[in-house]
Amino acid sequence: MQAIKNGAYKTSPHSVETDILSIIVNITGCIPPYKEPSCAKNCLASKYRQINGACNNRNHPSWGASNTILSRWLPSQYEDGINEPMGWNPDFLHNSFLLPPVREVTRKTIHASNKDFQDDGLYSHIIIEWGQYISHDMAFTPQSITKWPTMWGVDCRSTCDNQKSCFPIKLPEQWESVSQSGCIPFYRSTAACGTGDQNVVLGIPSIENPREQINTLTSFIDASTVYGSTVAAEKTVRNYSSEEGLLRVNTQYSDHGRDYMPFVDDVPSLCLQDPHSASKERIECFFAGESRSNEVISLAAIHTLWMREHNRLAKALKNLNSHWSSETTYQEARKIVGALHQIITIRDYIPKIVGSSAFHQYLGNYQGYDENTDPSISNVFSTAAFRFGHATIPPIVHRLDSQYSEHPLYPNLLLSEVFFRPWRIINEGGLDPLIRGLLGKPAKLQTQKQLMNEELTEKLLVLSINGSMDLASLDLQRGRDHGLPGYNDWREYCRLPRLNTSADMKMVISDANIISRIMEQYRHPNNIDVWLGGLIEDLLPDSRTGPLFACLISKQIKALRDGDRFWYENPMMFTETQRKELEKHSLSRVVCDNTGLSHVPPDAFLTGKYPDYFLSCDSVPSLDLKAWKEDIEKSTSCGLPMKIENGDFVFCSEAVLIYFCYSGYHLEGHEELACQGNQWSTKPPFCSDIDECLDEVNPPCHSSATCKNTPGSYECFCTDPYQLAEDKRICIDSGRLPRAAIVSIIVGAILLASWAAMCWILLCRGKHFFKPSAKTISSEESILQMGGSKSHTISLSFPSIPLEQIHKETNNGHHILLHV
């Protein structure tokens, strides 16, 4: 430790020793960075991707894996160089000026009335939902809510001061519509251990390791929204009792015979209930592979579509290949669903967002897998560029009937009426009216005069925070929290000219009024937050982003494509016939196959009037799964090998197969079997349970939680009153008293009530129970003060009790003062 204090020990996210790292985790609540695993080199490792994204790149196994650090394309910028966000210190000058408070920027530049928005003439509402949905497939950064609030100060919900993990959004005095406390609570994103000020508590210099943030999801476009990014999440969504490799479905409700997603296991959940329902039965939050599926009901609808699509594919695949095990069927269906996510995103979605020119400039055609490309999600993409879509969200969610007209039973809803309300799906018509609204109504056009409506700037609902929130201010504050460089630095990164004056800004921003407002607030172009700067640029032709965001988004998607060994176009993943079948599929086809809709647009993202632009589902192309049919008679002369418990096998060739264990189990015995003559070379192996809780290199639970091993998996538990965060790994403050404290209060209240009742009896009937005694001390009295002005004095005799004074307060506010 002395060497550490003298600076001989230099830290980095990957070099902090295990014992020191453990101390830092326990004290600060930071997230340990992912440690690179050893990767299997068998045929299975080339056939299916790991659920946590590890080992995609053989040389860099952690690239793109869950629980790894968001990548930096430019060095971070913090006011103190390592940890404090821009705007943290009220007197800190940036280019000789103070940064404007983010809420002030929202009110003066971003906020628009619900009535002041323009329909997008090209694209439908579902393009917005796909953007949100696919962003949740790529990145999620947990908030810094530690288990030790007393060590680092008060809870962020109760302070307007910048304290450790709290970076509250200050409100100008004249604007109090969002919060009555003078600020909007804001938790900083959790830091990766060994970065920022995490090591300061141990006296370890960390100036070389500025604060970094963690991505708890796999970076890849791999349908982790459906299947999860951890073993624990995957085990929760799967139906292991099925021989068809299915996902779990809701057992309480159905949608006209079609399945809903299951409810979360931890009940009662935080999702809101129907205030007008006479039923006492709760509609809980849905459970999906990604924890944010309940944010809005339209997003939950997209999640439900893909859960149904997996099960539809799995049943069809099992029907074609009756010899497939449940595991093989599940993995093959998962592989197809992941490929469809990639196709819909890169073929149908991204070109519409960045425009054809930027797509060809930055992305181009697929040239094959590049093992030197890091597919990890960049901080600027996750925190700024891909949040462009927040400016395209209309204030209304439409629900339409079978003729794509306003629904007679289920009217349109304001956005604030659909946050965390799954009951609106189950009790109000199911998926069909919602999906028709997404297909049949346009998105909001992003314009410089109408950036974000009041449903988002004044009425955003976040379950962990009481009161309404402001999404625009949260986006701006998050960029500062993550130490993102300013707008001009990113333009230079994309080889776009820096804008040094208001005159320069006119080259990319045609609205002179918004330039004036921006300069009035920021005073210098270099101070402009990158999210806002990218948002207000003129849109490129046939795109929905300006040149900066088109560059950043395209570069990220290219990295995700080229750096993904399991990308669907890689010849190793699918046969040419299978790949051609996959490319026939579309989001419209997914809707046809998994809802009651009979007519859909040929391209779900394009808007058009019904019925002119719509096709019958009978006319929408679909993939033919016969391309996945295996001829078992040609596979091997040895027949099918023996199945093993908690494991399965796959054929590597006609004469060689490999056994593997399900997640959470370890293979013991021979992994590979060969067909020799008419029998297998060795006996099958077996699978033994792994105790994940003993893994010190990559612990399954955060140090704030307690890990419990279960067969094939594990569970993380919290000590009351803490509860698991959305990632099911970290403990956060539940905002309530511990159960033990509640019990103590109840017991105390009962004792006080009993004491008060006894004293009342003494007051009213004292003469019947107490008689003068020789040991009575006349100068010592019991005085009962009841009701304030009135008092009664009686003399009591307690010969065996020493003199004391006890002051109690009863529940009704009466005071009892006993001189004993």
C-alpha cells in the first residue's frame, strides 16, 4: 500500500488488482470492468453467439460484450480533468463564459407546445419505435445509485446540490411546472471502477483514467431486447419445459388467442394501474429481454411482436426438424431473429435516417468480417447521436380500427397517458389497435422551431423519481455527465468544418432565430452541447439527421456490422439459400404473422393512406423455412446420440458432433464425439452445476448485492430497504423504510397507545385503584397534560421504582409527562 501512495502503482480499468478493486467496489458502488474470458474454439463457438456477447472477437473477447466500458472516439472532457461534468462548478468558465443551465436551454430553444408539431410526410410512427427499440438492443448505462447514501451524502431525490453521484438539474425560479423543489433529480451514470475519482479514497492517483461509463448490454444488433444480455435474463425469458425452444408467455391474459409477454416475477411491480378499474387484480409490468420494455405501451407492443415471432419460428423449425432438441430449436430461432433485426435495421431503417449519401460515404456495402474493428458502442453514439429520435416523437399515440380510422372504443392518447401502463394493452384492445396506429399515422417531423413537445419536456414519467421530468434536459445533462466533448470538436472529428461564429453557423442552420437563441445562451460555438448542436443542423437530403449525426450514426453502425463475426452476411453464418430467404422478410411481414392485421404497408417505415398504399398480408413476401430443414438420414450412420441432462449436442459435420452444457453448467467428459463405423467413439459427457457466485473475476452480482447460487443460474438479493435495479445486479435505495423499522414503528405505536389507555384509566379511576401509602412522597406527582390547557393532577405510589422523568407523545398529539 505504501508503494501505491507513492505513485508506484498506476491504475487503469484493467489493471486494478483484485483486492484493491474489491475495496473500491464496496466503498464507492462502482461497476467492475469486464475481464476477458478464455474462449472455446469448437464448432459451437462458431455457430451461435454467446448471450453476453463475449468471444465474438477471438483476439479481443471483451469487445462488444455486456458490462464493458463505452468506447471513446474522442478524449473525455471533465471540468477537473477526471470526474466533474461540465457545469458542475458554478464559477467555471468555458471559453470565457458560463455554460447555460440545461433546463434554461430546454425552455428557450427546445420546448414546443403539443399543438405545434408538423407531421412527417414520409415516415410512419413505427420508425420512431424501431429507433427506440433497436437502441435498447445496443446500450444501457445504469445510474449511480449506491448502497451507502450516508457515506456520500443524501439521496439525489432530496437535494439540489451537486454531491458525488447527484448532478441535479437546476430550475430557473420562474419555471416551477416540473418540480416544486427547485431542481429535477439527476443520478449520474455509474462509473467503471478504477476510473474518475473511484480510486481517490485509496490515495491512488487517477488523472490518467478519467471517469468512464459502462454498457450493461451487448453492443451487437443481436436481439438482446428479446433474449437478454446476461445468463440470468435469458433464463428468465425462456420456457424450459417446452420441447420447441419457446420463450415464456403470459399465463393470465391473451390477446384474442395470441400471447402476451410474461409479467415480471417481482410483484407488485412499479407499473401504474388503471385508476378506474373496479377489479382488484393488478396488471404488472411485462418482462422482456431488456428492462425498459414498459416505458411506453407502443414500445411494449414491438417487444411483444418479437416474442411472438420467435415462438412462431421455433414451432415451425421444430416441425421441420423433429429430431432437433429444444436447445437447438431455440438457438436456431434466436439466430434467425437476430439476423432479421440486423436486416431491418441496416436495410430499411438506417438509410432513411442518415440519407443515401451519408450511407454510401460512411457505410457502403458489406466487405466481410474485420477482426480489427471494435464493435463496442461509443459514448457519443449512445449519449448523444442516437438520441436524435427524441425530437421525432409526436405527442399523441393513435389507436386505429381495422379500416385504419379512429377507433370507436379506444381513443387516441397523449404520450403522458401511456408511460408504464401495460394495462392499456391488456384492457384496451390488445396489440392490433396500437400497431395500426404506428403503421397508419406519421412520425413527427424534426424541425428547428419544433424540437420536442411538452409531453416530453414537462410530463415525462420516470418511475424512480416522483413528479414529472424533462427529457430534453436529461439528454443535455447526461452528455455533460459523460464528459462528451462539445459540438465543434465532434464536427472536426467527422471532418466537417468548425463553426466559429454565428455567420459560420448559418452554413448548416438555416433558422436565424435559433442561431440567435443558441448564441445568446452559450455565447461561444465551442460551448454548444453536442446533442443540441447535432439536433438543430439542417437535415440532409432524404434523411432525418444533419451532417454530424449522419456521420456519427453511420460510423457506429459500420463498426457494429464489420466487427460482428456473427453478422448475417458473413458466409459462415447462413447458407446462401438461407440468406436469400432472410432478406425476403420485413417488419411488415412480422406484423402480419403475429397480429390480427390483414393489411400492412409494403415498407412499414413509409407512411401512406389506407387502403391505397396498403397490401394484403397474403401479398407480403416471407421467408421459407425449408431452407433450414436437415436430412437426418444423411447426417450420420450412427444415428442420434444420447441426450444429456442440462445439455445438448450439435453436428459439426456428418460424422462429428459436439456436446455442450446449457448456461450455468460445466461439461465433464469428452466434448467431441465421432461416428466410427456405426457407433460413437466415446460415451456422452455430463453437465454439472456451476456456482457463479464464486466467480471473483466476473462476479454475477454487484458488490452491493448478495449472490445466491441456483441450479444452472444465480440470483442477486438486496438487504432491506434496498431493491434490485433494472439490471438485476445492483442494489438501489427503494425509497422506503426497512421492514424492520416499519415493524418497530408499529410495535412502538401499539405500546404508546397501550400506555395512553393505561394513563386514561389511571386518570378516570385512579381513586379506585390507588390508595395513600406510607411510602408516598407527596412532592412527587404524576401530571397528565391532555388537550393542552386542561390538566389533572393525581398522586401515585410506585414504591419500588426510582424517580425518573419520561416524556412521551401519543399518536393524536397529546403529551404525557410522568414524574415517577
